[in-house]
Amino acid sequence: QKEVEQNSGPLSVPEGAIASLNCTYSDRGSQSFFWYRQYSGKSPELIMFIYSNGDKEDGRFTAQLNKASQYVSLLIRDSQPSDSATYLCAGGNYGQNFVFGPGTRLSVLP
Amino acid sequence: DGGITQSPKYLFRKEGQNVTLSCEQNLNHDAMYWYRQDPGQGLRLIYYSQIVNDFQKGDIAEGYSVSREKKESFPLTVTSAQKNPTAFYLCASRGADQPQHFGDGTRLSIL
């Protein structure tokens, strides 16, 4: 069974700090990885995707992928209270289904 | 505007009743998905369809049924066989080699 694991949290960081969210996956053949943000009571919103080893930056967000270690992370720089949400990691391959992790709840404290 | 529309936002089911959740997309996406989310939990795949007139069971298909008669539409029926239907239901779609995007969801409760 393909699995994606995340620490459920809550992860609490002070405003302005870097939040680091981590995800591991069991299927070594997975090539595509996604981070979604989900506010309470709302649907998930795609914020980052990464396909290659290394870092990918978009504004305050950086996704990191290490296929050898089967590890994906999301860094949020200069965290804001509005970043408080649950972050879902998903992985897999196009043509198959993506597997979602349970999510990590992030709380950014003013 | 292009997007994924789920309706209704809130739905109540009586004992023994079947209910149908609507999902429509105008993004010309081939693949569509239904997920269930329980409070504080992740997403569990119910059914998915990669192409019109074809669909596959996901991890928790028992008590649910779907159809895919049109590319734009992928309705989900929660049957009376689903004994614990209270959850947040999310529909998603994606194009070829594109990430999934989600509709706004339907919240189903038992009366």
C-alpha cells in the first residue's frame, strides 16, 4: 500500500519565523509531489508542486525534494498568522492516483 | 470563469435515503475524483474516473456509486448502505500532467 506520512502537529511557530513541514512517502517510484493548504472548513488549495530533486522556490514558499530519502518538505519563510492552516502533502505519478498524507496543522502565533 | 462547481454546499440525509452530490467542471479535464474527509483527518479516495464512461473504485467505495456520462460531470450518490455518511465530500479534477484542483466541497450530515 502506497503511503504518505506527515506529522499531524500542531506545529506552532512565532510570526516572522520559518515554518518547516515534512512529509515522507513509501512508493520509491513516485515522481510528482504537491503541497496543498487547507483552511478550516474549506477545500484544499494547491500552493506548490515539485518533480525534481532539490529546491523550488515561489515567493515565501520553498519545496524541497529528496528522492533518495523519499522525503519532501515545505518551508514557509516570514510566517504570518494567515498561514495558519492544515498543509497536505500528496505524491504519486500522472496516470495513476495521487496519495494524500493526513496533513500537518500549522499555527502561526502573533 | 473556469472551475469546479460542487452542489449543494450542505446536504442532509434521512435514514434509508440515497442522496446525490453534484460535481461539474468546465476546465476540459479528463480525470475527476471524489474524496471523503472526516474531521481532523486526511483525504480518502472514494471513486475516480480517467475518461468518460469509465470509473474505478478508490479505497472506500462501499456504500457509494458514481457515473461519468459526460466529461464535465461526475455525480456521487451516497446510498443507504453507507451507514456513516457524515463527512466533507470533495470533488477534484485535473488535466493531463497537471495537478489536481478541488471544488469547494459538500458537507453531508444525517438528520
